[in-house]
Amino acid sequence: MSLKALIPADEALEIVLKDVDPIGSQMLPLKQAANKTLSHDLISLRTQPPFDASAMDGYAVLQSDVTSLPATLNVIGESKAGTPFNQTVNQGEAVRIFTGAVVPEGADTIIIQENTNAGDGTVEVLTGTPQGKFIRKAGLDFNIGETLLNAGDTLTPYRLALAASMNHAQVPIFKQAKVAMISTGDELVMPGEATQPGQIIASNTFGIAASIENCGAQVLDLGIAGDTRDALRAKIFEAITSDADIIVTTGGASVGDHDLVLPVAQEIGFEFEIAKIAMRPGKPFLFGRFKHKGRTVYLTGLAGNPVSSLVAFNVFVKPLIQKLSGQDAQALQRVPAILGCDLPENDERAEYMRATLRISKDGKRIATPFDKQDSSMLANLVRADCLVYRAVKAPAAKAGEACEVVLIS
Ligand code: AMP
Ligand code: MG
């Protein structure tokens, strides 16, 4: 496909995700594995509970001793959690027992203490209990050898607790992608620095870095490269030698004289399949791959305009990070809504329009795009509740018609 072609966004996402495999797996201590993704199925190393356990405080007895009541039994010992009673309970006998303790040999019934009168070395049972009630049988929860968690599962708090109960101190976790970030532009200065006429604060960097971290990936911020081939080449080399899996550049991604990301990365050896997307914001988007020491380094070149770069990140880079990290690659989810104003016919680029959202009396989402949609305008991205999706060549639409939106807040 020619790099001059405007590629539809869904086709571009397929190209980005084609032949992408998870970068690998590592064993991590449970404490470090929260919210990370399992790379292999987990088999239980234990049966839980490992023994028949009492679910209540009371007395372990034989059912045949409590069929006619009241009955007085000799208390021959005690079983508490962690300290079992190691003899057999015979006819006429009872063992004092507490929640979580092993039910002793011979006993088949738990009488809760509320239904007894304790004597001196004896207990009077006033009310019986059906056999087996208040006894948690060994394996009630799960058995040794059972597969309870699967590759691809995110270790949510519940799953993490289950992995611990299965007696795994360490778990196999997909490695996190390392993402190097390079901002390009002679005009850029960092927030707080002294500015000269014509300069712009580098803002993308912060939004993109936080987005990368939200995906569970590791950020390597390589700072700002000025608009020279040497400066950019040096940063890209730094990213490659730092073992970055993905290099995210911002700015310099279109076809102006000072847009150097494509030619410089091509010189290094990156092979590009995408340069322009039929999408607004986010038309300049570069995607290339480079084989280095037997692995693939991906370069995603985002536009400089903050809204373009953040939208393109969510459409393309986030799913790439997810797939490299063993997670399901998630395309932007669109949900139905109703237009709050008229919109003109759309052109050859699909559009994501920043819009407010309100809920109508009958519970429908009403989405109203802002008048101004320039891709440099970050404040109205923050003010927006959703992005109204307009397909390529979507016909003019009236207020009240159905539309689709991506929820963003
Ligand atoms: P470019 O894609 O390099 O032509 O940049 C397009 C616009 O985005 C220009 O107005 C840049 O000044 C601006 N821009 C580029 N990089 C950044 C950045 N990191 N943060 C904020 N604005 C940027
Ligand atoms: Mg630039």
C-alpha cells in the first residue's frame, strides 16, 4: 500500500496488530502481580479446605448420640483452628470445636454451642443438628490439580486472593511493553521553563505518558528532539538501544519540510506501512517496524496537535500495547446516542467530534458537538464528555437522529 494513501482507520488497526505477539512472560511475586495479566493457566497446588472443617463454634459429636434429646456427653478434648484433636471420638463423647478447626475422626455432627449447656467435663445437648451441617467438607472450594485461573486473566483483587489460596507464591505474568516517547519540535519547551516568542509548551508528552502507564506499560521519556535529522536520529537510536518495544513520537509526522520522523526512521531501516489515516483528528499517523537483534521494534508517529495525538493513541497505540502485553486488544467502543444538533455531510475522513452529553427524560444520551473542532484545542477535549463518531461520507444529519459516541469521561 502506498504511503500516500489515506487508509481507513479500521484497516489501519488491522495492519498495526497483524503478526503482533506478546513479548514474553516472567514469574512475579504475588504482591507485584496485582492487575497484571496471567501468561499461563494456573493449577491449584492444594485442596481447599484441605480437611473437613467446622463452620461454627460448638461440639463435634456422633449423630447417633443426639437422636434423643437432651443428651449428656463426656467432653474428651478440644479442636481449634491450627491445632487439631488427634484422637477418635467414640459413642458418648464430644470434642469442643471452634470455627476453622479440623472435625476429629469419628465425629459426623457439629452441635452449635448455643444449643448446649456446658457442664464440668460434660456437655448437655439440647437441640440436634442434621449430620454434616456446619461441616465444610475437604475440597468444598476447590481441589488440587483444578485449573481455576486462565492465561489472559487479569489478576483482579479476587483472582489474586484465589491464586494465593491455591498456594502460588509467584505467578507467570506477561511482560509489560516498554514504550519510548520522543517529542519533536524546535518550538517546544517543558512546562515551567522560560519561553521565547514563538514557543509552545510540550503538553502531549504528559497525556501520552499517562495513557501508556494506564495501559500497564513502562514509559521511557526521551524528551524533546529539535527539528534536525541528527537530533531525531540520536533519540531513535537511544530508544532502540534501550530495548524499547514501541517508539511513540509526537509531531513531525506529516509531509512538511520539517516533518522528519518518516525519512529519518526509514534511513535507520524502519519499514512503514501507514502514513495517513482517513480520520479527523489524527490524519498524520506513521506506523513502521524495524527488526533489531531478532525482535521487532514498532514506531508509531503521532501528530503534534494534542487532540490528534491523544485520539490516535487510543485508536492505534493502546491496542498495540495491549496485544504486546498479552491482553485483548480493544478497539474504541462506540455506544448509541441521539444527536443534539444538526451536522453537515462528512467528507472522506471519519471524524471523532468532541461533544457534551446529557441524558434526556426518557434516559437517552443526547450528544452535542462543539462548534469548534480544531485539533489543537485541548481545553474542549477536557470539556467534552464523548466523541461523536461520523463515518466517512456520512450524510447530513438532523438533531434527534441516531448517532454513535465514544464515552471519554
Ligand atoms: P507538527 O505535527 O510537528 O507539525 O505539529 C503540529 C502542531 O502541534 C504545532 O502547532 C506544534 O507546535 C504542536 N505540537 C507539537 N508537538 C507538541 C507537543 N508535544 N505538545 C503540544 N503541542 C505540540
Ligand atoms: Mg513539528
